[in-house]
Amino acid sequence: MGFTVKSSELRDEREEDQQKEMKRIATLDFLRGVAIFAVIFIHSFQYLYDYTWIIEDPSLVLEFPIPFLIIAGVLGYFGLWVAFFILISGTVNAYVMTRKAVSTKKKYVILTKQLVTGVCILIIGYIKEAFFYWGYIGHSIRSGDWTNFYPLWSSLFEMKPLQIIGWTMIVNGFIHYLLMLRNGYKKYIRNMIIYGLIIVVVLVITPFFQSWAQSIYSEWDLINWNDLSPFIENWGSDGWPNHHLATANASFPVWLLTLITGENQPLFPFLATSIAGSMIGISLAKPNQRKLFPLWGGIAGLSCILTGVLLGVFGVPFTFVSTPPAIPTYLVHLGGQTIVLMIFLGLVEFRGRGKIFANRKIVKFFRLWSMVSLTVFLVDLYFYVPRYFLSLILNNFTKYNVMEDGIFTGVEGLPWVLLVSFVVLLFYELLIWGWSKLNFIGTAEWMLIQMQGALTGQKSTRLNVNLMMNRVHWIDFVKKS
């Protein structure tokens, strides 16, 4: 197939791109911004609040008012939607790759850019886990011990959101590239069938991978666990999947095992989320849109939820965690994510309201967050900045030290953790607002664009704040009469 990118071809591609008007889908930008905003709030809450009192005695939950329980249930459901980024990423990538496949013969250039992006995000993800909040620097700040380098090593055996986004971009990029060859972008039904079959295969074999991994970990030499590091005695292991257990038995096959079915967001089943996004993306890239597409997409999402519920009813394990989720849990989440995406597409782009929606003040607010969602996710050490300033105030008249994790608990701790989380959001907003004045120079997105430009010869303008906020052509799929 040959993926060598010739400089003359890249120059032609770059000139073509520069002549085109910046085009965006408002719903995708908005939802990405909302998602990263919610992630910051939820992470702040998770870092600071100690849930063990509920885990030890779940009956205490019944003492809360019913409205509070409903709100907590809804927030808990949406709080496990980390994979929403994977769905949006899959949608955007498939849409862009398909549209460019129509307008250019140099499809390997499109693939090269996709692979460069995926590899860069993957590297950024591993750097984040190695050094930042849960990595070496974050652990050292919390413990005061700067001699423990174990987090640098154990991070290699984790599958977190950035890693899975990077891997799915690489895997799905190759799949989509092959489907686009020989005018494959015209074969919509064929592509949808192939993608649908891949989703079914991924979901069917995922439980087998999980069972296989759980069955072999007991054969490992767990003596290594005690010799690995004197600093991990409180981190412990509760069996597979657990990245500490994988680290204690480190090898290339074990690393592959964590990639396939490890802790948090492994390829199986989350590759299916990216594929589902690709199905949405190639549907949106069709030249002639059907007005009922959001309805059919919503029905598909509802079918996912019903399938997950039925599997749970018939005895398939249903979990309330995401490390990784059981298939019924996964389907309920994927179905909800698909429905939300379809609702917004149906109300905005399929009603010809892209421009009106994108220019609303609240939408612009979240679109600005969306521009640097990768950076916001990456710089989780920034959580300590607002917490430090708060500690200077709160330490004088309360028992809480907000520089520590898990300090709030019980009912009396809820107002405090909400207050701190609100201040954290305020500091993040100030960071984004100030950085936007410099067109986000130095952000992860900026560095990604520089790498893409160096390797492919194409420079994106998507960090030009004035352009992105005020001069974008917003795509509609059904024009207003």
C-alpha cells in the first residue's frame, strides 16, 4: 500500500486545504466542551470525597431525600461516560476522513494524519499517567515522598481515556482507510454492514477475553508483588484487572493483555464505541441526508439500552463501575451516549440551526473549552492550584485540608466538596480564558498541530480563537426552506 508521503503531494494537499473555508459541526464541538467541563467537576468531586461510608453501609443512602437520590443517580450515570469522548472522536474522524476521501486521491495522506494524531495522543496519555495527578509528581505532592518512582513504571500497564482514544484512532484509522479505497466511500451500505459486524464481534469476544485474563493471573508469581516496591503497600491488588498486579508481573505479553482487556478502558469492548462513532460519521458524510437519521440513530441507542437491561435480567453480570464494565453496563452507557448525540443532531444540524446554535453565548462558552479539551484533560495537576489557594483560607477556620484527597465524607461533607469543586471549575475557566488570548500556544493541541504539520505538511487553523468563535461555516444536514 505504501504510506510514504511525498513533499509535492503534501504541498498540493496543503494548498487545497488553505483554500477551503473552516467548516465545523456545532453539536460535536458543544458536546465535547460539555463533556470536558463535566469531567473536571466529577474528578474534583471524586478526588475530594470519601465514599467508603456508603460502601460499608449502603442502607444509609435511603436516609437521603428522594429528589437528592434521583439527582445523584443521574449524575452517577453520566459520571461514567468517559467513553463519550471515544464516540465523538470516532464520529469526527470518520466524517473528516470520508469527506476528504471524496475530494482527494491521496488517501494515504489522510491516513498518515490520523495515525500521527493517534500516536501523539497515545504518548500524551502515557506521559499524563506517568507524571501528573496519579503519576510521579501527583503522588509525591500528596505523600511528600519524592523518592518513589513506581508510578512511572506502573503507568505503562494502564488503559485510561487518552490511551484508548489514541489506540482506537490508530486501529479504526486503518479500518476506515481500507474501506475508503477504490471509491469505497460510495459503498455506504457495505461499510455500515462491515462496521456493524465488527461491533458484534468485539462485544461477543470481550467476555471471553475478560474470563481468560482472570483465569491466568492466579498462575503468576505473586511473590514479585512483595518485592516490587516498598511504597505500594497501601495500593494493594484485588485481582485482575489491576494495573498494580500487571506491574508486579511485568512482561510484554502482560502489557498486551492490559491493552486488550486491562483496567479502566481497554480495547475490548471500547473499540466498539469508536466503531459506532464511525457509523455515525460516515452517515453524516453522505451527500444526501435523510431527515429521519437522528430518529433511527436514537432507536439504535435505545436498542442498546434495552439489550443491556435484558442481558442483566437474564443473568449476565451487571456492574456499576467502569474498570472495565460488564457488557450489559457498557451497552446501557453506549445507548445513552448515542441517544444524546442524536437528540442534539436532530434539534440542531437536521433542522438547519447550526449557525444559530453555535453562536449562543452558552454554546460559545463550551466551544472554547472544546478547543483544548485534550489539554484540560491532561493538566490535572492544575487541580492543586485552586485547592492551594482555598487551603490558605479554609485551614484557618475548618478541620479540612483541601490539599489532601478524600477529606470530605458523609452528608456534612457534601456542601464543602461542592464549594471546592465550583472553585476548581472557576480556576479552570480563568486558565482557558487567559490562554485563549494567546490562541492556546503551548497547549497539547498546539503541539499536536506542530507535529502534524512537520510530518504531513498540513497546518490546521483550529486554534485560531477568533476564527473558531466567529468565522466558522457551521454545517447543516437539512437546509431550512
